[in-house]
Amino acid sequence: MKRFFLYALFFCLASPLVSAQTRINDIRVEGLQRIAAETVFSALPLNVGDLITQQAVAQSSRALFATGNFDDIQIGVDKDVLVVRVTERPAISKINIEGNKALATDALLDGLKGAGLAEGQVFKRATLENMRMELTRQYVSQGRYDASIETDVVAEPRNRVSISINIDEGSTASIKHINIVGNSVYDDETLLDEFELKPSGFFSFFSSSDKYAREKLKGDLETLNSYYLDRGYLRFNTDSIQVSISPDRKSVYITVNVTEGDKYTVSGAELSGDLVIPEDDLKRFILVREGQVFSQALVTSTEEFLVKRLGNEGYNFAKVRGIPEVDEDAGTVALKFFIDPGKRTYVRRISFEGNERTADEVLRREMRQMEAAPASADKIELSRIRLERLGYFKGAKVDTLEVPGSDDLIDLTYSVEEQSSGSLGASVGFSQDSGLLLSANIQQNNFLGTGKQVGFGVSRSDFLTSASFNYLDPYFTEDGVSRGFSVFYRATDFEEVNVASYTTDTYGTSVNFGYPISETERLGFELGYNLTSIEAGVRAVKEIKTSPRIFDAVDNYFVSTRDPSTGRYTVAEVLEDIANLPAGALTESDEPGFLDEYGDEFGNFTAGISWRQSTLNRGLLATRGASQSVSLEASIPGSDLEYYRLTYNGQLYVPLSNSFTLRFKTELGYGDGYGNLDKLPFYEHFYAGGFSSVRGYRSNTLGPRSSPADIYRISQAATAIDSNGNATALSAQAAYVLDPATGKLVVDTAASLGDEADPFGGNVLMEGSIELLFPLPFVKDQRSVRSGLFLDAGNVFSTSCSSTQVNCSSPSVDELRYSAGFGVTWITGFGPLTFSLGRALNDEKIDETEIFQFSLGRTF
């Protein structure tokens, strides 16, 4: 720079060309390495043909220096050629940052880039020094008073430099004492409870509340101010704050000087200004009342409610200000809410951005704010929320743009970020109840960008094999009426899930319609047909099938068919004797089973109606809001079986603080037969116990049990000949089951050992749960994790218990089972991982308890 001024002085005094006003015939630039000559020419105010003057030379020098690309500039004249000799500033080839932990490297690089220091940019030492000082201030604001930052600039070939920033973050100073001076109404302990910052204590290691930070202190002072203003101390003031640091820079002492002032009550509240909405309507939103202690929080809330109410009528730029009129002598304050509504605005146009795959029509039908209608703040926001609820987008935002030349028109632009709305994949999971879970599915919730849902899935586990296809058009009509249909096959072995031994094969199809009745409520209707075939197991219980499964017969009944010389008889002969048993051989307790009365294959036409209401903030792992649903499913008269099922589900989330939430959940169910059926079919029973029910008890084991099957016992050793002609020794100590599928007598070891009756379910379900939800420590994204303490209650009952059924009772609160414990659900890439530690509180001898329960990859 010094050389430039000396050269310019010499040029002005000695150059005869200047005085002769030489005209430029050419311009030559020397010294360029990285920068293109065009960059110099575009910044240079002199062009070929211009006259060279002292003023033009000075302007040219200033213009070139203003680009920030040069360390030195020299301008001279060689005959009629203007010569510009420059020395380029080096370019930054690399920036290395080391030693930072409290501030992320990416955040630091972004800050450097914003200040003009980034790879490829021109290096400016002054900028680097300013950035070093700013970083130091940032660490000081975090209480790291001993932090130090060193920079090193290393020259590299081709006029480049690399920058190394070495950071020693030091340690955060701990707060040793916080002192509040001037308070008399509230003591220090009460006020410090409101502070986020705390003096060092036993739990400070976990909460880090004793680590000083300037921003945290600023927030605490605002909290202190609000604490007094919300309790009537209108003249409260924070006079001064002193922050002292110990010589070793490791301890901080904070002193806050305050003036509390007097306590004021409200003498009245009124509205003023331009009341474009009826005053009675607006008064509903005034939260302060005469005689109340003054509260700034209520004043602020009133202002917000009034602004929102005006915004709903199209006054989107309305302003409301609560003006207090203080009467010092009476200790009262009169509030006047001044309303400036501004002009009523209308929406001229609604447009969308970011929806590359999804048609505009899909987004537009979610709009509750219409074009050419008054701009309602509520409807604009509701439209944005509905876009996010579609599940097609990562997020949605709305920009309100003023129309040029108009003060009462706005345009709305909804910007969305699309995400994959379908899935193609397979999953593997495991559950204590269901064993290994295998599934594959193709699901597209936004098929070809039309908003329609199409899916196909198959799954396989120890108890279930299924395949299904579904289709849903959520906007079958413009009013939001949905229509869909599904086809499915399901084969279930209930013995694998703690239920009585039987299997079902079900084929079915259904069509459904949904009708919105409000923004949070929806009615559903469904018509379907299913064909169910049931196969009773070898040890089928009496309630399912009583004969010819297992019989407790006396050996004398078979004397006529047994060869006395060999002691042998055939299975066919046994069956014949069973058919000809004398009267009274079977006791009156041997009631016919369900399959005995109604057969083992049922074709049923079903109809269903449901109502659902939801204000939950999220579809999965919600934290606030409520939801409830009622559904009725019934077979249509004329079906093979005539029955119905009525269920109710409800849950309520009550936030206690930012971290703690109470969750209340209940499920109720009732079913029965009608027409020629006097009870609910057993394969439609309700069950209780396990996840989503009463934890701490084995899945599906609560409530009624089946009647133990009769056992066929032999009083003396004999030999049976099966249908294949093979001899089988019959032991007098064993129990035998006649397998109708094979025609063989087989030993039933479990029955011979006195196996307990299997869970059978019932037609009445009562369940409830209370949970205290709280965040797990050290987990950053709490949206994918739920943890809480729970108290569960519930049981299953029956209104049609058989005479021999075990543990069967009518609905009774006294028979509810209770459990308590701790549970966690984590949404992983493999699916939901859920486990609980629960303890049964009032289990009976027949109940099956289970302390630890878990599931991976199962939908819940």
C-alpha cells in the first residue's frame, strides 16, 4: 500500500503524459496468477479511448482495492498503454480445525464461510483475526474463560495458503454462589428454583446446571422478571447484575440486584380502537378480570387471542396492545386493549413448490383456506398441518406474500419437501408371543403421485400365515369421502399363542367407505365376506368339540369287542363301541361343543360401522392430545353365524411439563350372538394379558379357561391294533387320545400329567392403563423413544360360561388383575423394539405371570 502512494505521487508530479492528457490506446495487466484479466477490466473504470487524469487513476486504484483480491496495485503508462501491475492475495486451499468439542466443526466452518473464510476464497488476515476474537467471545459466553485460540497460516505453492485453527476450549467455570439482593416478598430459595442455572451441588454432574453461560443467565433474568410480573409486581425491576470470576477462572459468583415494588390488582379491562368484530365476541378473549392480581402472562395471552381472532376474519396484520393505567395510590391498574385491525386481506392465489412427484390436485384438496376468500390465519395453518399429516412430505411451510400494488391481497405459497411415501422390503423380527416373524410387503401410499394407497403383503410366524392386498382412495369424492377394498387369506394356529388348541383358515374380502364429519372426526362403514374353516386339535377342549376326541370310559364297555385270549381290539371296534355306549355312560356334564352344534365351516357376510376422533399431535408415540373410537361389527342376518362385536378404545395425553406426560388408556369390548346363535363364536373371543393389555401376565392368558378334555384311560394293560394293522401296547398308567386324522390311539403325555386348561377368552373385555411418560437420559431424539412407569388393570369375562369351564366369571371389578412396572418402546430401523418389566399385583394361582416381556419387529 505504501508503494502505491509513493508511485502515485511520482506519477502525478513527474509524468508528462498526465499533463498532456494522453488517450489510452491499450490496457495491460501484469502479475495475475489465479484471477482472470476480465475481473480486473470489469472493476477498472478506465477503458480504451479514455483520457488519463489524476482523478481517473485514483478512482481506478480504489476500485481495484475494493474487490479485496489484491495486496498491492501499481498503475503506470508506457507510451499510450495503461499498465496495471497487481500483487494477488493468496487463496485458501484448506482449513483445519482441531481441539473443538463444545462447538461442532461444521458450525465453525459455516461461521468462517459467512465471514469470508472458506476453501477457494481469497485470504484476508484481518478477517481471520476478527473471527478468532469472535470465537473467543463465544467461548467466554459459555463460561469457558480459559479458552484460547491460535491460528497458523502456511504459504503453499501457486499463491495459496492453508489455515490451521487450534482451539483449547478449557473448562466451563462452575457457579459457586448466586445471590439475589433487594427481595423481601420471596426468599432466595423460592426465586432460585425458577432459575436454570444452579450453584454446584451433588447432582450438578448429571444436569450441568452449575455451568455458567451468559445466554442461560439472560434467560433466568427474564424468568425472574416474568415471575414477579405474573404475581402483580408491575414495577419490578432488575437493577444490576454482577458476574465475578475467581483468579483461577474456574469459579463464578453471580449477584442480582432487584427492586420488587408494590403489588397491584386489576380495577377493570376494556377494549378500544377499531372494533371490526362485535365487542361481545372479542370480550370472550379477555382473560383478566376486575379484582384479579395483575398478571403479565394473562395480558400477553389476551393480546395473542385477540390477534388470532381478528386473523381468522381476514385481518392478518392486526395489532393489539394492552395499555396499563396505574393508580399508585389505590394500588390498582386499569387495562385498555387497543385494537388496530389494519385492512382485511384476501387470498389471491395459492401455489405449491417442491412437489415434483405429487400432483397439485393432491395438495390442493387438503386446503382449508380458499382462493378469493378472506385470509384466515387458522385455515392457513390448518392447511399446512394437513399437508404434513399426509405422510408424503418431510415437512411443509407456508409463505405469505404481499401482492405488489395492493394492500389487501396476499398470495400463499406452500413449500413441501417430498419423501418416499412407499415401501418395498422384508423384515425379520421376534416376539415372545409369536416367535419368529417374517414379512414382505409392497406399499405405496402415494401411488403415481395420485394420493391413492396400494399395497400387498405376506407374513409368516409360528402362529400366523397371511397374505393381503389393499387399495384406498382417500378422496373418492371431492368432499373427502374415501373408498377402499381388501382381499386377504389368514391361517392361524392359536395353540402357539397361549390359546386353546385349534386352527382356522380364513378367506375374506371387504369394501369400506369413510366420511369426514369434522376436521378431527370420521365415520367409517365396511361390508365384507369371510369363509372360515376350523380344525380342532387332537386335544380339543369340550367347548370346541366333545366327541369323538377323548373319552373317560370304563374297561367293561369294550368286553364284547376284545378277544379274551389275546387282549387285543381294533380302533374300528373301539369307535363302534363308543357309538353304542349305553345310556348314562356319558355324564350330563358332557355338553356338546361349538363345532358339534354348528359345524366347522362358516360363511359370514359382515357389516361394520365406526366412529373415530383424534387430536393427537403425532400418529406414533404421541405426547399430547386425545383419541377415541367406537366400532360395531356384525354378521348380516342369514349368515351361517349371527353375532356382533362392539369395542371402544380411548387414550388421553396430559402434559405435566416439558418432560413429563400422563397417558390414560382404556379398551372395552362386548360381543354376543343373536338369532339362532346364543353366544359369541369362540374364535371371535376377546383376550387379555401381555403387550397393549395387562403387562406382567403372559399374553392372552387372563380370564376364562377351557374345560379340560375327557381322557380315555385303560384299567389294565392291553394291546391295540391301529388302522395299518400295527400292534400298540396300551399302558394302564397312560392317557390316550384318538386322533381322528390318522385313526390311531396316541399317548397324550400332557393330559396324563394333569395339564391345566388352556385360555379360552370371553365375550366381555375391560382394560385400562395409566402411564407416566418421561424422556430417557442421553437420548437426543426423544421422538423415536418412549419410556414410562405404568399401572395396568384388566381382565376378560364371559356371560355364557359352561358348567365345567375353569376360571370363568361374569363381569366384575373385583376380578380385575393389576400390574405395575417400567416399559420402553424404541422405533428402530428394524421396526418397533418394545420391552417391559412388570410385576403382577394380585395374581391368582391359575394366572400365568411373566416379569420380562419384549418384542422386535411387531406392529403395535
